[in-house]
Amino acid sequence: MLTIQKINFRQVTMKTDNAYFISYVTVLATCQVVLACLRADRVIQLIHTFKALQYFQHKRADI
């Protein structure tokens, strides 16, 4: 009876460990996606500012 309880306890702890691991990986993946989006956002902003600068330089050249 005692050995069965020990095995069950071990299985339960393994299950919870797996759940923790899965949630941890999910959180990590989410963080990676968010960081990638932020990085992409920054790149897009840089491109926009660069285009705006070029546009203003052309405008200034026209004047």
C-alpha cells in the first residue's frame, strides 16, 4: 500500500513538473514573440523616419 502511494505521488509530481515545464516554455515563447514584434515595430518606425527624412530632404531640394 505504501509503495503504491509513493509511485502515485511520484507520477503526480512528474505530471505537475511537466505542466510547469509546458507553461514555462509557453511563457518563454510568448516573450520571444512579443520581443520580436517590438523589434519589428522599431524597425518599421526606423524605416518610416528614414523615409520621412528623405522626403523632407527632397522637399528642401525642391525649394
